[in-house]
Amino acid sequence: MINRHSPDDRRPPQLSKKMPPLELHLSLPLLTIFALLALSASSDFTFPSFTSLSLRNFTFLGDSYLRNGLIVLTRVAFVPSSSSGSAIFAAPLSFFDPDSNTTASFSTHFTFSIKSPSSNSYGDGLTFFLSPDSQTLGSPGGFLGLVNSSCLTKNRFVAIEFDTRQDPHFHDPDNDHVGLDIDSLESIKTADPSLSGIDLKSGNSITAWIDYKNDQRCLLVFLSYTDQKPRKPLLSINIDLSPYLKEPVHPGFSASMERSTELHLIESWSFEAFGFLPVRPKTQPHNVSDSSVIGRPSILVSGSRSKHHKRLVLGLGITGPAFFCAVLVALGYVALRKRRKIKNVKSFKAEIMTGPREFSYKELKNATRGFHSSRILGHGAFGTVYKAYFARSGSVAAVKRSKHSHEGKTEFMAELTIIACLRHKNLIHLQGWCIEKDELLLVYDYMPNGSLDKVLYSELPDEWTLLNWTRRKNIAVGLASVLRYLHQECEQQVIHRDIKTSNVMLDGDFNPRLGDFGLARLMDHDKSPVSTLTAGTMGYLAPEYLQYGKVTEKTDVFSYGIVILEVACGRRPIERDPSNQKMVVHLVDWVWGLHSKGNIIETADKRLNGEFEVEEMRRLLLVGLCCANPDSSMRPSMRRVLHILVNEADLPVIPRVKPGVNFSDSLPLALEDLVSKCEEGEEDEDEDEDEDEDEEELRSPCGVLCKIRVD
């Protein structure tokens, strides 16, 4: 907690006339600096730990948040990920006195730790900085959350970096080093922490002392595993920082990682400024007050004043009643709109179940840092998903924000009313919802391992081992279980209509969680199929659905079959032919082709290195082909699929040659009405910009000409 004055108190602090005995021992220079910094904040504060009361003193940007008394600067990631965050002291501190032309000295010490769940995956490190900008947030990776990769000279700062990865771009000497950075990540001077017996990546608590003595123009950095300050500094630099401390600055911390699993924690922090000379009293060259200047009064002519008065009375007589009527009409209109809005909200609330709670818009806005771009996890069919941190409870959630407040209400209502009453271990749990300020928001459990497609198609070898055979088989069984629940065990049958790897999320144990019910439809059991506008993702759409737009449980079964083949083969539904980039290959056709030759096991993902049960892999691949059969009548129910996967039922006979389907020449829907979201996955949560993708024309299995994106 702050020892003297909270930075939120905008009134100048008053020094008590009756000072406690301890404060009588304060030196005159220290009392002087408190007086000089009274308008901004106390320059002397200590945080033995960080509690919820500390929140008012900090600005958290990016992925940083408060948890269990610690400041966490980067996200908790058990798979390689990119992340950056900063925690900044909210009130500015003044180090320069223009009257005496003196810059204060400062001393700070803090305890930090850098941890990684993987011995082979380290991030980029953390920094302590002073910056005039209270919104300092840089890019992940070697930019240490301090510098923006697109504008290296934008942020101004004086920083001590505790770097854990060598970046040749910034001329880093080695992996572990401590350095002084000023407005650039090319360090002015560095030192090897191993000289003090310190391993920055040990995961142990490390205490750092940073002392700047303005009179000696010297900066010292000390490191220790204990709370005893070493006698010899690790880093000593002769430098004058006064040119960089002329304006008030915010002290803070930043950290980053890129495609790694490093975690950066601040455990405690103390800061002190000192060394101002006594302030010289200001002298006034002339004893003239501001009020001594007399202005010349204006002269009014009586005739013009009388005419002006008559015109004013006449104008008020005409415009007054008109203005009054206009105000009444405006107030009535506002009241009517407010009444309708309240009525709509009440009607909206009545349509959902009582399970999920209602969040306030302010609560969700604060939890997502004003829906900041650094909190984006991905983009769904009907909105953007943000990471939300709720300081009061210390919990993390995912907030889905609808793209269109009016057009998206139908989809929003569908997702809310459907998922609110569903209960299954393989569904993403809905925590709550919000409809305020013409915004539609859903709050879900946060999935730390992201979506299935991100892990399945990662280019990092370290991530390939995360989806071993046991986990892949568990994903197939979990998805089959939840689809059986939706199709056959709910009071009303639920057709998801958008099953794909990017809508399958993975929890901390890599269990699958099906989400994104924006396209889902409720149907009564044993009712006729419903024709609807075709929507979904190309590559996952059943042929009869593309042709007729008819929604049945078999359309979900087809999409499930495609996902299962992806899990087993590690390939996307539609890919370029490696030997001919102008050609594309359908996953189903490729697997079926090798099945017809008796070589279906050759389709197994090579990244598994053969570490799987051959018969189990064969069964999974054949289940995928059975579900992705172009003839919907030949597809099994999800209940039978689940029984097959757990060896409680035999596989049906899979024909050696892929069956064909004949359709009528005349389409029941116009071609322009056949809408498909031609995407291959959600946007990466850690990328600032989407990668450009080529578009090619391709005929779907049913002959409908579509445009798709192909990697």
C-alpha cells in the first residue's frame, strides 16, 4: 500500500503539523521532495505484495493482471504462445525542479521471478522502466513489451532490461543479460548476471536494486537471490539521466514472450526519490497584482439600448413558447425510447434461462481494458472474442462481442437461448451475458490452450508433442459425446451447423469444448428437415446441405467426420497440392483414395512419429470416412459413432470407392443465396495483422461454384 498519499487523490497532500515521532527523523531534503511532488504523487511507496487495493495505483495493459498478490505480466501458457503486458504506476512522479535546476536521485528494489513450464521454451524477459507515457505497451518477442514493432522510436523510456533471449537485431551479447536502455532496445551497457551467481530463468525469486545518484551521475544495478543487497553492483554505468527526467514520468514493468511459455511475475516493489536542493523563493520584479489592470468600460447609447430591449422582448415572446414546445417534444421522444428499450430488455431477459448471470457493461469493459486490441483472442462468425480479467475475483474469462448490434441480435439470441440450458462437460460453459449500450456480449469460460486448429496446425515443433495420440483420441470421443447429447439427449434437438476445428476449444487438460452456437438451430425430435439459408465453413459442409439448405443431424455428422480426419491426418479439409500449387486436394478424397488401395494408415499424421496404436488409428480414420460419406443415408448417428470409438459397436462396411450423389439440375435456392464463410480458421490471437491469402475458385462436391481461401 502507499505510505503517504494515494495517486488517486488529486488534492495537494497536506503535511501534518503534528508529525509522528518516526517522521521527525526525516532529513530536510526528503521533506523538500515531498513538498515538490505533492501535485503529482508521493515519490516514496512500498508494496510488500499486491492486493486488490493496489489496483487503483496501477494501469494494467496487454496481458498483465493481478493474481494471488503478484503482478503477472504475461499470460499463463502451457503451449508456446506470444504475449506482452505492462503494469504502470498510475500517478506521474516529478524528478526535476526547474527553480533549482536539480534532478532528484532515486532508489528502487523489487522481487521478480521468471518461470517456464518447459525447460526448452523461454521467453524474452522483463524490464523496469520510467516513461512519460502512462499507456506504454509494446510488442511481444524481443521488443520486451516496451517498444512497438511497427514504430521503434515511438515510446520514450529509461529502462533496465532483464533479457532472457539473445536478439541479434538489438545486438544482444547473449541469452541472459542485464542492460540499460534509453529510448531504444539497443543497450548502452550490459552485464552477465551469472557473474553474481544469478540465473534469470531459474524460476527462483530474484531481488533487484536500481540506484541512480544524480550528484555522481551514476546508475547501479544489484541482483541477489536473498533480500540482502550485495556490496558489489552487477552493472555500473556513469551516465547523466537528468535530460530524460525533465518531465514527470511513470515507473512500471513490462515483459514479453513470443512462441514460448515464459511467465513473468513481480512479487514486491519499493520506490524512493531523494536529493532535491531547497527551493529558492520566487522573486517578483514588480509588485503589481493582476487585478490592478483596469479595463475601459463600454459606452452605450440610450436610443440603441431601447430598441435593442424591444427587439429582445419581441424575440423572446415568439421563440420562448416554440422552444418550450420543442423541449417537451424532445423529452417525450427520449422518454418513449427509454421506455421501449427497458421493455425490450425485460422481454429479452425473459427469453433466457436463469442459469447464466447478467454482467454490467462497465464490468466487462473494465475487464477487457476497454475492449483493447491486445486482449483479442480471435474472431468468430458474429463477433470478436476478448480475454477478460476480473480483478475482484481474480478470474479470467472470454467475452464474445457481437459485430452488429441489430443484425446480430438473432444470432446472439440463438446462441444465448440455446447454450444457456445446455449442460455437458464437453461444452464451453456460459458464465453470463450483457445487453447494454446497443452491445450484445456473452461471457464464457477461458480456454488456456486455445482452439484445436491452432495447436493442430502449429508450425512449432514444440507444440507437435502436445497433441499426442491419447489426446487426439480423447478429442474424438469427447466431440462424439457432446454431439450425441445435442442430437439425441436434449429436450429439443440442437443442430450446431458450424462444427470445425476452430470452434473446438481445448481446456487446460486438452479436453475438447465445443463452442460458437451462433448458427445453431433448435428442432423437435422426429420432425422433417428444415430448409434454411446455407451457412457455415467451406470444406465442412455436407453436399446435400449445400444443394438444398436442409438442416438435419446428418449435416453435423458430416462436419464431425471432417474434423476427425483432420485430427488423425494433421491436414486441413482443403489444401494445395504440394506438387502442383495450382491444384487443391480434398482431405476426404485423399484419404478415400488411399483406403481404396488398402493403405489408409499412410494418412496418419507424420508428426506422431508412428507413436499410436495402428488398429485404433485405422478405426478412427474409417469412422471419419463413414461420417463424411457423401450419401447422408449412409452416415451413422452420433450415438453409434460414440459406441464404435469406445469399442462397443462394430464398424460398418466402408466402400473402397467413394460413393457419388446425384442432385437435381435445378437448385431450390438461388446461387447468390448460398452463403458460406470461406475461412480455414480463426485469426491468430497474437498476430497484429492477418496474413494475405490467395483466393481460388473451386467447385464443391455438389457442383456449386464457391470461392475459398487456400493456404
